[in-house]
Amino acid sequence: MRRALAIAAVLLIGLLLGRLTAPDSSPAPHPDPPGPTSLKSGGVGTDYAHSREGAIAAAAGYQQAFADTAILHPAELRERVEAVATPAYAPQLLEANRPGARRLAEGTLGTGLAAKIPTAYFGVPVFYGLESYTPRRAVVGTWGFTVVGNATTAEPGAYFGTSRLVLVWAQGRWRIAATRAAFGPTPRLLTPRRGGEGFELVDLIEGMRPYASAP
């Protein structure tokens, strides 16, 4: 499973949380929401504001879109990549993610899904940083974790990691122009744990929904 998760940044981290402190002490009284709105492409929300906040929210939403069982279907993976990446970077991003997605689909996670076993595949960021921003280019770094597993055959486990996304404003939206990811740093587990406790996670989150990002 660890090898299967060693894939591109978009599959490593999910939704970004928190707020970015604005440099102006007198923000506009009615700032544009970062997004996304109802506009979708390839099953991914893509209508993010052309702003610092919009770029951060786009990085969050795009990563969340790939921490999802939908990407185990090759056609869906391609659609999502083409929706969020630049035309120049999309082939590279697809080739980087395709082997890992295929291994997940053909492994315990995929066979469990085919058998309709409740499955967990989601990302949770803990920190983010806006490394640089111009109206044409933004660089967002994150640290967080992704949880993968199911209710019976693959006990859910968390994979901590960092990511760095380069976004450019192209064709009327923020698009991924480059990604980089690495595992760790991983904190030591201090919560008392019983054997097999991870299986309870899938039952716990049944019917729940993830928080939306609002930088």
C-alpha cells in the first residue's frame, strides 16, 4: 500500500483549511468568495477567484478532487487531470498518477469497492503556506495527510506528507503547472489505540461531509 501511495502531489494531500491573513489592514467590505461556484469541469469545481485566496482555495479543491475513489477509473482520472492542469503539464501529471491509481484499483482498495465494501479515501491538510503570488502565478505548499482503507479488508491508515503546487492563471482559471510531493514528517502517535481500531473510522464518517476550504 505504501508503494501505491507514492504518486504525484495531487494524490497525496486533500482539502486545505484555514484563512490567509490579508496584507491590507483594511480589506474590502465585500470581497469575492474564493470559490468554487457551480462551474465544474471533469467533475471538479474550477471556478475559483482570480486572487490570492482563490489560488489557495484552488490548490485545496484540486488536491481534494484527487484524494477520491473516483480517480481509480482511468477515464475519470484523465478528465480530472485535464480539467485542472495546463495543457502542457497534463500529460506529465497523468503519467505520474496513472500507475499508482492503477495499483490502488487492482489492489485491496479496488476489489473492496467492487464488492461494495464501505471505503475511505480522503485528504486532510494541517498547514499551508503561500510561497509566492502574482496575478499570473501562485505557489502553495502544504503539510497534511491522506487516509486510505475500507471497513473489512484494508484497515485505514494515514500517510503524512508535504506538497508544493505551482498554479498559473490560464484559460480563465487557476491551473496546475507543476507539482512536487514527499512523505513525512510523520508525528508519533500518542492516542491510545486498540488493535483493528482503524476499521471503525469508515463507520464513523458514514453520512458525514468534509469541511469546505475558506482561505
